[in-house]
Amino acid sequence: MRPSTHEFFLIASIGLALTGCGEAAPSDSDAGMPPPDGGPSDAAAVDGGDDLGDGGSSTTPDGGVAQDAASACQDVKSALEALADGLLYTSESDYPIEVASFAGEGGTAPTPETVLRLSGLPASSSLETRTVDQFFSAVVVDPTRAMPAPDTQPAALRTAVERSLTDVIVVRVIDPAASAEVRVHLVGRSACGALVWLASTSIET
């Protein structure tokens, strides 16, 4: 099934956010063309620490504008939230899917131990890994809404995850004091140096 217009727009916004994180299309100078006025190339301007003529916005080492990168990271989170809205993680009960972003945590690939630390659950919790397929097999449309999300929305959410996150893992965190309420996290790295997760609860009595 094809994504709806709304879903297509949200997935497209993921692409725009990634562009803001440093995946911009190549310019003439990227392709080896000299600047029209014979001045320094973009790379030279970055190496020399020049600003971008926007009133003094600071630049990151790779030439991006810091505030634009932060905005792009927020756009990724917002787009995933919009696609997760109206969806549930189903088990013996159904729970909404929460989206969270952890700035600065994406310097390395996530591990189950990283997920446990960020979850705030006890260190004695047990950790289990699952596949992305297993995670999305439990994602369903909330049928109780007056206007339920399109049937294609779970697939659209997965597409957005695959476009915007890398090194994706799925981790179940089981608190021994509440073992029937398993916290399930799909976690990946964004291009902006953050870890982003989709989290929910699986009831298993």
C-alpha cells in the first residue's frame, strides 16, 4: 500500500532534516567548480573560520550552522512523533509509542547498556535484544480513535526510522520488581549526534 499524502509529507520532512544535519546536495564548489568571483572555496572558508554572512552564526567543524543542526535534530524527532501518533505497541495490552531524543549520546553506536542507563530503570534489570522486524510486528493502528490513522502508517514510521537513524537496535528492559511490564526500545543514532528512541511497554503476565 502506498503512503498517504500526510505520511509522504512527514517522510519527506525527515529527508529535509537530514539535509540540515549535513547531508546537503552537492553544490558547484563541491563538484570542483571555482566560485564565480574567484574567491575562496566553501572548504577554504570553513578552514579559515569565516562566518556564513548570516549575522554571525557560529559554525560547526564540518561547516554546518550549529543552531540549524539543532533545529534539524528537532525536526527528525518531531517527524517521528507525528508518525507514531495514533499507533500502539500491542501485547496483552496496548500502549502508545513514545519518541525521545538524547543530545550528544550518539557519538558511538548504542548498546543495551546505553539503553538501560538512559531508561532510568534499575541496574539489576535484565536486557534482551530483538530485531527491528519483531518490533514493528507489534506496531498497530489505534482503532479507538474517531479517525484512526491509515493502515499504511506503521510502514511509514518504519521507513522514516530507516531513513533517519543508523546502528538501530531493539532492547527489552525488564525490571525484576515489575517483570510483567517490559519496556521495549528501538534506538538509533541520528546524523546530528543524538540517540533517538521509540519506546513503549509490553505487558507479559
